[in-house]
Amino acid sequence: MAAADDIALIQKQEETLVFPAFDEAVAFKVGSAIRDRALAGNLPIIVDIRLWDRPLFYAAMPGSNASNPDWARRKINVVRRYLRSTYRLVLEQQRPDRTFKVGEGLDISDYVLAGGGFPVTVKGAGVIGVIAVSGLPEREDHGVVVDALCDHLGIDRRGLALAAEAE
């Protein structure tokens, strides 16, 4: 099962992509790397990096649109609630309407099942924030974040990258 394999790999990403420390300087470095990649590749994305109590980095690329920040905000809320990648939740929930089950009690205006939100985890502290990307298909949004974290942490991304989706 492809979804089960992807879920297992995303869990490995979440366990592996852990910062020794995270502050404003690290957020700026990671955010700038995502921005540079987006500019070089003409990726029409926004990137939003924040701790639970405040934003640390935000950038909007040419071609992004007014709905991207709202998608990112909703992804951020999901990571904050579940402390895991939004794309992992997409694959686990398998809900084509992008909403959580009614019993979860999550308003669709504040929560969305869409890839691109990834937890900022610090060794010894746990999940302290989130990196959200919006503007590409959700698997690609997720991949942009994972690639940036691998590069920043000096981890070979080939062992953590999701395979390209079959057409």
C-alpha cells in the first residue's frame, strides 16, 4: 500500500528532522533557504514559520495568491493540535472533502486536511512550532519543507524523500 508506506516514511521524517535548538536566527535561515529555492524554481508559494506564541518568518513568492496565507494558517492550526505533519494526517484520514470528521469538532474555517505543515521539533523540548508552505500540490508543499530541513540539519534527503506521485 503506497499510503501506508508514505505514512511510515513521514513518521520517520518527523522523528529524524529534529533541531538541536530553534530560535529566530534558525527560522530566518530555514525560511530564507525555502525562499531562495522558491525564487530559483519559480514556485508560487508562501512560507510561514512560527513558534506557538509568535511568527518568526514569512515570505510570499511571485505567483502566490491571497488564499495561500489562509491555507497556511489552517495547516498551522492542525500541526498545533495534532503535533504532526499535515500531509501525514491527509494520508491517515483519507477525507477527500479536506475536513476532519464531525466528531473532532474542528471548524473548517480554522482547520484543513492539506499537506504543507510540518512540526518544528527540538530535542528535549518536543514540538514547539511549525513550518507551513502553501501554493503547490500538497505533496510538493510537504516536500519543500522536508528538503529544507534535511539541508539545514545536514541529513541526506534521499533517505527521507517521498517518491514522486504516479500520474
